[in-house]
Amino acid sequence: MYSKTMVNYIIGFLISILLFPILLVIGIQLVTFDQNFYAQQYERLNTAERIGMSDEDLKRVTLQLTDYIRGRRDSLDRITAEIDGVQRQVFNEREITHMLDVKELFQFAVKVRNAAISSVVILLIFLYFLSSRRPLRYLAASYLAAAGLLLFLLVIAVPIIQSNFTYYWDQFHYLFFDNDLWILNPETDIMIQMVPEPFFNQAVLRVISYSGTGVVLLGLASLWILRSLRKKY
């Protein structure tokens, strides 16, 4: 009986751990495809004026760029705009090749999310039958343990990352890219002018905010479940 209970809690903990990459990828997608977020950051950083592009063109190019990442557009080499009074192709070959890497990374993230969702469903089925069709207690308790551990790590990690964002942002690129195409010239490359490091700093914080909100809401639901079960039994 004891071993069966432990197995139920272990399965519940694994389900809880798998929920975190799902929430993270969802948070990344919400930020990446939020045109209002881009508009807010462009206004804050005075992006259009720095590039020499109209607000309308910047908005259009951004939408085309995110459509490409989402898979709704085949390429970036036919995107044009008026920059400093000259009609030209917006992105050069280096930027276009780098964005192909970025698109593939997003596709990989979606695959991870989908694999995690499939694994959660399978584990839920196992837990449902192993727990005699009463999985909620194991799920709720295990989730609170996993979420508490995650939030503890975030409390430690976020201030450390923010204290030297450039270093950790570079380490992210070294980890996920096998070339140096991500190193762009802010004097000549429009891509890095559109989304410089301060932009990504705010984007990372917003992803953490969205994902963290999901973690907290599931935690509150878990607390409610445990309280309800105590009253019931």
C-alpha cells in the first residue's frame, strides 16, 4: 500500500514537472506574437526613429517577421521598407540565415511542448487507474511540491540573471546556436536595431511573468483541491 502511494506521488510529481515546459513555451509564444508588446517596446526605445523607418513600416515588418517565425511566411528576403529615405530590402543575408535558426528553434520548442502534453496525458491515465480513480489528491500535493521548488529556483535565478543580463543572454545563444550568426552589427543590421538587448530583457521578464502566473494559478487550484478533499473526507 505504501509503495503504491509513493508511485502515485511520483507520477503526480512527474506530471507537475512536465507542466512547466508547457507553460514556458506558451509564455514565449504569447510574448513573441504579441504585436502590442512590440509597439510598447518600440515606443519606449524610440525604435522607428533610430532605424529611420516610419511607425507604419516598422509595424508591418514586425508582423511579417513574426508570421515567418510562426510558419505563415516562407522567407524574409522579399520584405522591403523605406529606411532613411531609401526603399530597400530590410534584412541582409546574415540576418535572414540567423532567423532561419530562430524559426527552427521555435519549431523545436513547439515539439517539446507537444511531447510534454502527450506525456502528461499518458501519465494522467496511469495515475487515474493506479489511484483507484482518485488522482486529484496526488496531483495537487505533488504539484505544490514541484511548484514550490520551481519558484524557489526562480527567486534565486532571476536576480542573478538580471544582474548581468548580457552575459547570460550570450550563454543562451552559445547553448542553442552552433554558429555566430546571432552576433549582429547594431550600426548596420536592422534586426538588432529592431530588437536590441533592452527589448529582450523586457521580453524575458514578460515570459517569466506569464509562465509564473500560470504556475501560481495552478498552485492556487491545487490548494483549493486539497482543502476541498479534506472537508469531504
